[in-house]
Amino acid sequence: MANQTNTGNPKVDLAYRRKKSKEEMKYQVVSFVLMIFLTLLAFLAVGAEMSKLFIVPVIILMAVVQCIFQLYYFMHMNHKGHEVPSLFLFSGLAVGLITILAFTTIIWW
């Protein structure tokens, strides 16, 4: 193959693709480390035998954050051209969370 580093075409430019791949891998590693950290925090919170009224909302919040990380970075929702699928995905997530919240409030009160 010929030297394709200075063509100016992002589809052909090897240096551009390597730079983008390196940046994306960095973001994925950072989000993976954050998810492991959130998981460890959840285990520590349960292991510390704190009040269930504190632990349950905190664990649910950490799970939501992990879901967003997974959708945004591991499912590549941060790339261009994924606006419509992400709109539907996050709309469904919002409807699901509102439904869970509604049924939870009905049961608790």
C-alpha cells in the first residue's frame, strides 16, 4: 500500500484513524475503570452494613450512571450518526424509569 498519511481524506488517512482509535480506546478504558470503581463502592456500601434507606438509592444511582457509561462509550452512542438511536434509547430509558418510579411510589405510599 502507498503512504496514505497526508491525503486529507479521513477515510483513507491512516494517521487520523490511528489517532481516533487511540482516543476512543482511552475513553473506553477510563469509563471501564470508573464502572469498576462504582461497583467497588456499591460492594463497600453493602459491606459496611449501612441503612437500607441510604444504600438502595445510592446503588440505583450508581447503576444508572453505569448504564449511561455503557451506552455512551461501549455502544458507541457518542459517534456521529447515532442521534436517532440514542434518542429512542434514552426516551425508552426515561419511560422505564418513570414507570418504575410511579409503581414504587404507589407501593410505598
